[in-house]
Amino acid sequence: MTLAPGCAVRVRDDWPERRGPCHIRTPHYLRGHVGEVVRHLGDFANPEDLAFGRPAPPRPLYHVRFQQTALWPDGRAGDELLVEIFAHWLEPTQ
């Protein structure tokens, strides 16, 4: 999956840590929220697999921008949060 800058994406609302030991690199407070792809950062080995010594094929990593008011009720309008998220956690909203 290739995501272009400006693409609206939703962070998967998945909780693998409830199914057993895991190493998740996606902040829990972003799951289920919509953000906007800013840029593709490159393809890197998935740290969720590397943490357990499993094969880790390269996956696309993106900068995704979120409006703070969409994440927190006391967020300041106009303030943003920029997060690095691997593609397997992102779903296009369109």
C-alpha cells in the first residue's frame, strides 16, 4: 500500500497486546483516529517483529499529522501532533 501526502488515514483500532505478548510501536491514544499523511519516510524492518527475533520484511513508514483537538478535549485549536506510523497500522478513509 502506498499512501500519498495529503491522504486521510485512520489508525487501526486494534489491540494486539490484549491477545498476548507483543511490542507495539503505535501509540494507543491514536488508535481509531483520523490523521493526514505528511510524507513517506522510507521502508524499514518492522520493529514489532524484530523485538521477538522474527523475520521483519521492510514496511513503509509515514509521518502522519493529527489535529490535537481531535485527540484530546483540551487540545488547542491549530496545534498538531506529528507521529511516525508504519503502513500496516493505517487504513485509507476514502
